[in-house]
Amino acid sequence: MNLRRAPLVRAARRRWPRIKRVLPWIVLALALGLLGYFGGSVDWPGVWQAVRRIPRETLLLAAALVVPAYLAYAALDLLGRRYTGHRLPWPKVLGVALLSYALNLNLGVLLGGLGTRLRLYARLGCRKATATRVAVFSAVSNWIGYAWVAGAVFASGAIVLPAGWDIGGGVLRLMGLGLLAMAALYVWICARATRRVARWMGQRVTLPGGRMAVLQSVTAALSWLLMGAIMYVLLQAKVSYPVVLGVLLCTSFAAVVTRVPGGLGTTEAIFVAALSSRLPAAEILGAALSYRALYALAPLCLALLAFAAVEARLGWRRHHPPADTSQPRAP
């Protein structure tokens, strides 16, 4: 059995770099195709009218939900602080996480999320290795939470796929069960493993404890649930929350595969494709564009101002160190 599998494993390893390079382009092409297909028949003036017809109270509620959604994601860095044991004050850790997350949504992982996070942590006196561990811990936590939420939504059968979609409801349920199994396995390993330290890709990795794994799962899952709540509010509860959440989870995965920052274009295309049988395309696009403005663009503007202020302040401190006011001791 092992002899038969070995050539397949070696072949998969040889071909994976090619698949990895091609897969984002395939998903991006599908998303662009959906966007072109639906965008060509969309009444764009009607889209802007749909945005303007969203009640002010609805926009205010959606904007209010953005705050706890960001705080839930930023709390993963606070858990990372406990996991790594670094001593930066928690308000600074929270600020770094909020700023880097806003940039990540709009500029991508390397430039926005990871690059900014590592730079700010370094400027605050945190070692690069420790900052990297925090960033990896946060990313792993985020996808563990994704597995719990997506697994529950997909396995429940709450999502009714549009007619003509190749993937069936049974396959979606199996995917959900698989995601739940992976998330549960992670928590079980963290709680039961006797060997806590390993090396992966040349890096020393320490497994968190079972309690920490549960905190990771709950915090990250809350972040995803709040994201879905924002879009649900903007759609004015005309589509059930589990369906909206499930579509949002699909758009997030597509954004990662295509490497398009913030899923620009893909999010809108998938929402229209999934919900066009329930609502007019103009209304769906109006809600999706409002979601992008509230959850990505508005925080980006604040993050850029905050980043400039932090860089200016840290740069001034570097060039103007505090004077030594200590008096020499008398002999």
C-alpha cells in the first residue's frame, strides 16, 4: 500500500508548485467571468439608488458592528501576546493588530498585514522572531475559527445552492463535516499532545494548550460571525443570516485563493451569483459595496492616518532620544 502511494505523493509534490501558480488564476478568471456576466446586465444607476435607499439606521447599525468585529480579530494578537510571553503593553498590541488588519484587507497580506505588523512590532522593541510567532499564531487562529463557523454552516444544510451550480448540497455538507473535524482535531491535539515542541519549516513551533486552543476558536469564530452580521444588516434581513454568512465565508476563501486584496470584485461577483434568485442584482451589489465601504475602506483611511502618526512619532523619538538627567555620584 505504501509502495503504491509513494510515487503518487512524489508526483503530487513535483506538480504542486505548478498547481499553486495556476490555481489563483483559475479562481480569479471564474470570478471575473461571473462579474462580467452579471455586471453586463446590471443597472448600475440602480445600484447607486439601492445604496442610497439603505436606511440611515441600517448603515449606523452596520457601522457599529464593524467595531466589535475588528476588536475580535485584534484580540487574537492579545492571545498571541500570552502565547509568546512578550511584554508589550496590551493597548499597543491592540493598536498594531487593528492597524495591520485594516491594511491587510485592502493591500494584501505581505504589504499590509504581515509587513506592517512585523515593522510596528519591531519599532516597539519586539524581536522579529517573536513578532513572526504572533503573526503566525493570529493567522492560524483566524482559520481555525473559519473552520468552526464554515463547518457548522455548511454541515447544517442551511445554504440552498442555486440551480445549475456544480457542487451539490451533499458535497457541501461533507465539506462542512470535514472542516469541523479538522478544527476539533486541532483542539484535541493541543489539549492531549505530550510533545509540545516541534520544528516546522526550520522554525521552532510550540503547541498552545487546550484552553488556549478553545480561546483561539471562540475569538476567531466571533470575528467571522460579526462579519456576517454586518452584511446581513446591510441586506436588511431579506436573506437569512446563515445563508449570508455562508456566502461571505465562500467569498473570503476565494479572496485568499486569488490573492486579490480584500476580494475586490470577487466578493461582489459571488454574492450576486449566490443571491440573484432571491434579490435584484442592484440591491445585492448596493449592500456589498456598502459592506466594502464600511468594513474595508473607512478603516483603511483611519489606519493610514494612524500609521503615519505612529511612524512620525517613533521616528522623532529615534532622532531625539531623552536626555540623561541622572547626576554623577560624588566620589
